[in-house]
Amino acid sequence: MSVRIVFYVVALAVVTALIWRWNRGAQVRRFRQAYPAPNPAWGEADADFLGTFEAAFALRRGMARNLPQEATPMDVYLVLYPEHCIYDDSELTRLLGALRRRFGEAGEEELARPLGELARQWRAAPEGKRA
């Protein structure tokens, strides 16, 4: 009986890992299809903001440099999770938390602002607010 339970738990873990890996690969493919090349408009001064964005959205290092400055966080979210996906808002919640730590006050309307604007505001944040 216990061998069967162990086998079941191991099989469940393997299937879960395979599904997660398949989903993550699909997200990376959708991202790269939507944003294929680095955007030269991002400068070294934006590295901290882009790193925070990558951490919030669990993107690979350097992927945020492909984003156009006109894109909003919600645009990126909808690329990663198209309409047929089950939505969660963990990426947006993590980004909003980072923006609140940096800016002090940040509401959900920040998620509809272009990334270029958010990066400028990020760089201009007073030293006391910086996380």
C-alpha cells in the first residue's frame, strides 16, 4: 500500500513539473514572438526598473529590454496570458508592490501607464522612497 502511495506522489510531482515547464515555455515563446528584439530606447539608467519588472513577471534576465516603452504592464500580462488562459494576478501584484515601495503611493492605474513613463518615475523617485 505505501509503495503505491509513494509512486502516486512521485508521478503527480513529475506530471505537475512537466505541465509547469510546458506552460512556462509557451509563455516565453509568446513573449519572444510579441517582442522579438531588444529595444535600443532603454538605457543603463533603466536597468534597475527593468530588473524589477523581470522579477515581478518572472522573466529571464534581459528579456525586459525587448519591451517597447509604449507597452503597459497589462499589455505584457496579456501577452503572457492570452484570453484562453486561467488568469492570476501574481505578476501584477508583485509589480504593484514594487512600485508602491518605490513611489510610496501607487494604485492599479499604474498598470495602464506606459513602461517608459514608469521607468522615468522610477529613476526620479526620491532617495527616501527607494527600496
